[in-house]
Amino acid sequence: MSKNYGVYIHIPFCRSKCGYCAFVSLTDMSLRQAYVDVLLREIESCPESGSDVDTVYIGGGTPSCLYDGAISSVLKKVYSTFKVDRNAEITVECNPESATQTFADECKSSGVNRISIGLQSASDSILRSIGRVHDRARFISALGILGSRFDNISSDIILGLPEQTVSDIETAVKIISDNCTHASVYALTVENGTPLYRSGYTPDDDLIAEFYDRACDLLYAHGFERYEVSNFARSGKQSRHNNKYWACEPYIGFGVAAHGYDGNDIRYGHTDDVHEYLSAPLRKTVCLSDKDRYNEYVMLRLRTECGIDRNAFCGRFGYDFIDRNATILKKMEKDGLIICNGETVRISPKYVFVMNGIIEELMLD
């Protein structure tokens, strides 16, 4: 397990709330300065001060809708608080409408070397229907701005949006493949409390599976490789920060709704209420049981193409995963659900999109 921390920083501000979004975000821009001020104090006073860090991820929300200078001040505080590796991966999320030249220049001068920009759909009518502020032309324009400063750009697509077609998926993948090094392909989940939920919309699971298969085929054809169920990258461009989550490595979370993990048995989270965070940015800690640790590790590792490594599992838990699950693993292998070479266990590629049922069979009750 890596001894280096990842750092996640949550920026909750958005120009508008998307119809599918269940993340903690708000459109009241008057709170931005106060929020950044509290964030800087939280980073400076954290108990992990002085620790080694090799990934930083500023997400949201929409970090690019902060005021000029906010990103640089946050990263400056990170650099002064931690021992940040000189080759650290530093990612900032943005949306097309706020991915300006000023934003790109500020990120570049602050040490950012990876940008994640949201597309979701290549159809302007779908983008309007889900409350996105940008259109396809603005997304392509933003890619031009970002591409002049960064050679590591990620984007994402949502599958199962209202009125979505295979043609939309094909167009979106083509745009991303022509301009990006990383792609995330997510199946739409209609969360309680979102506008899509209130509208009564229910995505078609069979159609989503068809979209996913088509997106996979096109990304493979354009030189991308899947390394996690929803994530694809060109060679050497996997998200090092997100890989920490899937490997159960330690990371520190700052900001409203942010979570952290010590890499062993302690997880913590912040309040989901922005005003409560502003008045008291406290961590709420949870101690994981042995069953929790096992289930989390199995669930997260089996989402990846690498799967569960026998030696890594034994080093973490003190016993052998394959021996412990020998009977069910033999049955799953016979049924073609998993691939087991004696050293690793992973989900068979054709069952990746329906892996949840397979994973549940290997988790503790």
C-alpha cells in the first residue's frame, strides 16, 4: 500500500443545478470567498500536516466557477502544508462555460497538470433538458483553450439520459477521443430529490447496457483501455488519484461533504450542509469493522480490470482470498463470470457492466 496520501478538495459551487445531480452543490456565489477562507484554515490545521502527498484532486461542484485566484490560493496552501511530490498528479474539474483562458492560465501556473471537463452528452437538446449551461460548440471551444495548456484532459459521458440515442453516444465518444486522454462513462442513476426523479423519469437498463457496449467498442478502437468499470484511458493516463480509492489507499478530504480514509480502518466525512461547514469544519469519524474492510476492498478491487491480487490481499488481511472463497470461485470460473489465474481474481470482461451481483456473492453478510 502506498504511504503517500491523496488529497481531495470539494468545491460546492455551480452556476446551475443539473437535473440528474445529487452531489452537494449550491448556486449562491456570494459564499465563495467565505468558503475558501474556511477551506484554507482547515487544510492548514489538519492533523496530517507534513505528510507525503502524490495526488491532489479539486472537484465539485464546479471549481472553475470560483473567483480568479481561488484555485491558486488553495493549491498554494496544499503545497505549504504537505510534502507534495514534484511529480504529483494535480487535477482540477471544470465545466465548459467557465473553462476560460484565465482559468486555464491560473491552473497551469499553479502546478495543475490534469483537467477534467464535463460533456455528458453531445446533443444540445439533451444538454438543455438536463439543465447543462453549455452546448456542444462551447465544449469544443473549451477543449481548444485547455488543450493549449494541458496534455492530460479527461471528460465524461452519462448513459441513459432522456431521449438519448446510440448516435449521441457515438458523437460524444468521437469528440472525447479526438481531444482527451481519459474518459469516464457513467450509467445514469436517478437519485431521490433530483429534478429527474421528480419528473418520474426512469432510465431503460437494457438501453444503457447497449450504450455502454457501444461506448466501450469505440473507445477501444480509438486507443483507450478500460481500467475500471466506468473509466478508460490512453497508455499512462489513468487517474492516479482515483486509483487510490479503488486500491483502498489513504486520502484526505477537505470541504463540505468531503471524505477521507487512513488506508486501514478509519474513515471520516464532513457535513453535507455548507452553512454548518462554514461555522465548524469538523470531521465525523467512523471505525470500520473487519467485515467492513473486507467488503469495501472486495467491492472496490473487483471494479477494476486488475481485480484482486492474492498477495496484496493477504498482506492487508492476513489470509488468502482465493483459499477462503475456493468453492464459489471455482463455480464462478466454470460459469465464465470471473477469470482466476491463481494469483489474481477479476470479473470477466463481458460481465463487467453487470458485476454487482457477482461481487455481492463474494462479500460477507
